[in-house]
Amino acid sequence: RRLEWQVAALALAQKPACLLRPKATEEDVQGGERPEVEEESLVGEISWMREFWHPTSPDQHDILATTQVGNIVTFSMDTPRPQTTAASERLRAIRTDMDRHFDHLAALLAPNATATAAVVPPPAITV
């Protein structure tokens, strides 16, 4: 579910990357603090990840916290999921398009696919 929520956060925020902030513990709540984001939870668009994700670099935290902070949406596990009609419809449309593209790809990769299937263009992307 976490990945699904992160993908939804990417789509809604229109940002190329997302980090998770874990649920606050009882100690966090009592101390008035928020848990740190989990850098290992980083997901994002492939082009952004190729350019800015360097997990073995000692500068990774600084890059994410400074130059790329405006490109990252933080999803807090304490935050309720958006329930707006517009957001739900947008996510439903994205899922429908993804399902259609996956079905098209599966048909092309099927062992009994005909040679003509390869020249059929994929369905148009609508968002």
C-alpha cells in the first residue's frame, strides 16, 4: 500500500520524487516532534532517479535536503488519503490508462501474438 500511496502523491503533487515519513510514535506525539523521512523509501520518475539518486554517496542526504527539496513530495503515514472527487477521478483515469497499456503490452508479448500486433500503436495516454 505504501508504494500505491507514494505513486498517488507523485501524481497529485506533480513532483518527480516522493519520500515517506513514518507514523509518529507515542513518544513523538508527546514530545511534539515528527519522525524524519525515510530516505530508503525514495521513489520517483526514472529520469529524476537516474540523475539525483545516489544511495552510496555521502552527499545524498544533502542533495535531497537542499537542491532537490522542491522536487520531492513527502508523504506522511499520519496524513489521511485525499478524498476529493477530482483527485479520485484523476487517479482512476491514471490507473485505467496504465491497465490499458499493460494489456496492450501483454498482447504484444504473448507467445501466439501475430506479427501485425507489433505495428498496432499503443492506446493514447489521457490524463
